Amino acid sequence: MSSLLHAAAAPTVDLSRVNLFGCTLAELEERMASWKLPRFRATQLFAALFARRVRSFDAMTDLSKPLRQSFAERFCLDLPRVDQCQVSRDGTRKYRYLAADGSAFEAVYLPEVGGENTNTLCISSQTGCSVGCKFCFTASIKRNRNLSAAEIVGQVVAVQRDVEPLGDGARLTNIVFMGMGEPLLNFAQVTDAMRILLHPLGMAFSSRRLTVSTSGIVPRLRELGDLARSGELPIQLAISLNASDDVTRTRIMPINKKWPLAELLDAARAYPLRPRRAITMEYVLLGGINDSDEDARRLPGLLQGLTCKLNLLPLNPHDETPFLPPTAARVASFQGILRRAGMHALVRTPRGQDIAAACGQLGEAV
């Protein structure tokens, strides 16, 4: 059975001060310079908050009391408030956050299963999604805004504080931008959040354990590739593919009208990969729509020249889609064709379906 762990009143946020959880080290250095303070103060502040996980300015004892008071007047340490936390029968935890403006967004914690030694947090970048994929519940949410870098990083910090006291190795190892929203439509805030998540004095996540999933915003995908190529943000990439031809993809993903498969895959081929890495191609299987043997036969040629793996995800049903999941036999046939063609194709087991926390279900509690 799922359970509701806790609920909280709507948060109040001090908008007169800068939220420190959304400040990159470079931004802090610029602020220190404008206040005529030495550059190393930015490093002290950044490392105290993220690396040392200090929870208040008073606890930053490497700073003088007047300086702590000054920073407390300029910055705030507001985390997104957890309004609900539900726990699935499989251990998945879904968090609903309520922002000061009344908008809500969700994150999903996936504890390790099968000895994988990973605990993954799926985070949101928007409060809804304007891309309009026909199989995704989040697309039905009309009230949509970008999350700030502080709200994005704050999801990670808040969940860390919740799960680590559980013990038994319950710490976050992987972060995926696969929650609510299209990350590349919130490019500036998402990339700032990634800079904080990756920085060794910040949250110090490995770049191979940080993944951004996109439906295919091609210009931003190329910009993300430039940041990876420069070594600044060499993160993992996942692409929501979901079809083997343009007609089908446009039917289920309207974004394909603007950036069809040829353009999307050209940008994917240009994305720089570090050794032993691959792009993840996500393929939501919709019964009778994109799951035929012919679809499977087209994919190897479509993806030729790409170092990639395919994640096959049978549709997680909900009330806002006209589609149905494929049969188990259809999924097995689809995967078998891909594997015989030499492709790395895995069928992903859904997690958290009983609390609407599985892929494509987020937003039902918003």
C-alpha cells in the first residue's frame, strides 16, 4: 500500500533576498566583487552550503559574526517545501512541493533494486509542460512556469535531508532531469543548477550520474553539446524518441513538427560523448501505435551512427491519454527484433505506479 508521510502548509519565501541555493560559484564571486569583498568569501559561502551542508548562516563559523549577519540580510536559504510525500509498495517515494505562488511540482526518489547500487532522484524543471506529448500526464497541466535554479537544486537538498536518515545506504547517487517539464525550455536555470550539482565544492555529483532528458529542442540541444564539449557540463543525455518515423512521432509528440527526426538525430550525433558513454534513447511503447515489428526493424537504420542504448518503457496508463499499453508479447517481440539487430535494448520495469510516480504520470497530484 502507498502511504502519505507528511504534509505542510504553503511556504512563505522572502523574495527580497537572493536564494543562495540557486547561486553558482561564479555568480557568488561576481557578487563579492560588487560588494568589495575578497573572492575567497564566495568559495567559503558556496562550500559551507553545499559541501558542508550548513543549514544556517549562524553555523558558518569560519565567517565573522558581522559578515554572517551581512550575508543573512542579502541571502536566504529557502528550500521548496514538501507538501506531500507518498511511498509506493516498491519503495519509490514521490514528493510534491508547493511554491509560494501556489504552483506545485514533483520529484521521485527511486531506491536501488536488484543490487544496482544506485539511488536515483528524478527532478522537475517546470511546474507543467508545454511540449504536449500525448502519452504524458504532465502535458495536461495548464499552469506552467519555469522553476528557478534554487527550486531545482532545492529538490535535491530536500530529498537528501529526508532519505539519508533512513540509513541502509539511502543516499542519492544519480540525478535525472526526467520529472515535470522540458529541461531545455528552461535552459539558463537548468544549466545553472547543473553547475551547482557538479561542482566539487558544490553537491559534487559525478557527470556520468547526471542526466538530462529532452523531447528534442534542437537549438538548445546543440548548446548543451557545446557545454559538454568545453568540459563545463559533460553530462549524460537522454532523448525521448518514441517513434521510428515522422508521421507517428508528430502524432504523439507535436514538437516533431518543428524539429523532425532528421534534425533531432543530427544534433544527437553531434553531441560529444566521453569514453564508455552512450546516449539513452527513450521509447514509450503505445499499443497499436508505435510497437509494431516494422517499427522495431526501422530503428537500427534510423539510429545508425549513434552510440546509444534503447530504454523501452511500456506506457504507464492514466486518465489523460487515449493510448493503451502494449501486451507483454508485443513488448518481447519488439525487444527481440532490436537485440537480433545488435542493439542494446532494455525493457524498463515501472516504479511507483500505485502512487502515480512512474514515467508519464507525474502531475496527477498537482
